[in-house]
Amino acid sequence: MTRYKLILQYDGTNFAGSQIQPNERTVQGEIEKALKVMTKGTAIKLQASGRTDAGVHALGQVIHFDYPTRIPAENMLRALNSLTSDEIAFIHSEIVNEHFHARYFTAGKKYQYVVNINPVIDPFMRNFALHHPYPIHMDYLESALKDILGTHDFSSFCAIKSGRENKVRTIYEASVVKDEAKGSLTFTFRGDGFLYNMVRILIGTLLQIANGRRPVNDLKRLIEVKDRNQAGPTASPSGLYLMEVYYLSDAEIAEKLAENAEWNRRKALSEDGD
């Protein structure tokens, strides 16, 4: 088997999310369908860096899968682009060693969120931005964004149905840029990981701060109280983009594999009753 790593982009508007679901059209389902055509009937399961919800877009999603034969990476790229719809575009392909894992060896991710602040909705952006035609105080936003930098428990900004117990994450970048000509705001978040709906809940809360409906320093309070019910609404998926996925170095991956091997050895010994 040959392991391939690919970077892809997709318009999430007409997908029920990236992860495969029964009786639903998903990004994973479309790719696996194309791979089955290539292998003349052999099913191949792919792994992604993480899932995205229905309506969420990606400019830098990463996947890997094991293919039964070895073909040049550029041929794999060409084949998948020809067999999937125009909503999906593969922009990079490479052959990697068998230890690479698109999900388990991530070191961080970068997301962007686009808000259309024009008075009238742009019909060409309705699937690619949140329409928010209300007053925006940029100084409020810029001040509030500083409060989420660093390592915090983001329980207040995580969907209640999330099964994650550890809600501590580190945010390295939290910024916003206003484009006067387009009438848009582009938020950027970069961190070591993100909780389910975390960016969308942050956006819903930040826009309330920008409108003056919450105190400028309210993010500090919300981080302390660890209560999702006190944060703002979950913003629309249409404005969210997975921009980039960062990975551990080869040395860090080797160290992690060694740690896992030692843990498995100790577990086997304990199960033997020694």
C-alpha cells in the first residue's frame, strides 16, 4: 500500500459536512466514491485533519489514504480532480511514509471567518459570508480579540453536545481586517487546536461586542465562567473557512510514535497480570 497526503479546497455549501454520513452528500463520500472508481471497486477509507460542518468551506484541508498501487503523486492529483465535482479541488499531492496521519499529528490550524457588513446582502456572497448589517466599532473588536490570546479553557465557546473533556486550547493569533471597498470583515484565528463550533461562537460573541451589546472585556469573563449559555450565538457556517493545517516535524512524530510504542508495551504487561 502507498500512503498519499493531499491538500484540498472545497465549497461546503451543498455538502452535509466533510465527514461521511449515511444517506448524505459529503466531501469524504465524494472523494471515496472517486477512489473506488480508480481502483475498479476497491473501497478506500480516507482520514482528514478534522471535520467541517455543513456549509463550512476549506482552502487548506488535509487528508491521507492508503492506495493499493503506487502511482506518481501528480497523477493522483490529476485523477481525483477529474473524478470529483467542481466544488472540490485538489491542490497538492505527495507520497508520505506509513507513519504520517492527517489527524493525529496536527500541530495547529488556521481559520478565517468573513462577515459582510453592507446594508444590503450581496447575493454572490450569501453562501460565503455572514451578513451582519449593523454598526461595528472596530476598536471594540480589536481590544476584545486580545483577550483570547494565550492558553485558556474555552468551555464557554464550545458546543454543549461536544464530547471533549479537555477544553484548554492555545490561541497564537486572533485578528480582524476591515475591507472598506467590499464592506467586509475578515477574522483570522490560529491556534494549536479548536473545539467544536469554537470559532463560530467566538464570532457570534465578538459581533455583539462590536455592536455595543456586550462589554468590551466580556470575553475575559466568559473564559472564567466556563458556561456556553452565557456566550453569544453560533454564527452561520457560511462565513467559516479552514485555511491551513500545521503538522509536527518528523522528529516530533518519531518521538510521539516511540511514546505510543512504550505505552502499548506497558499496557500489554499489565494485562498479562505481572
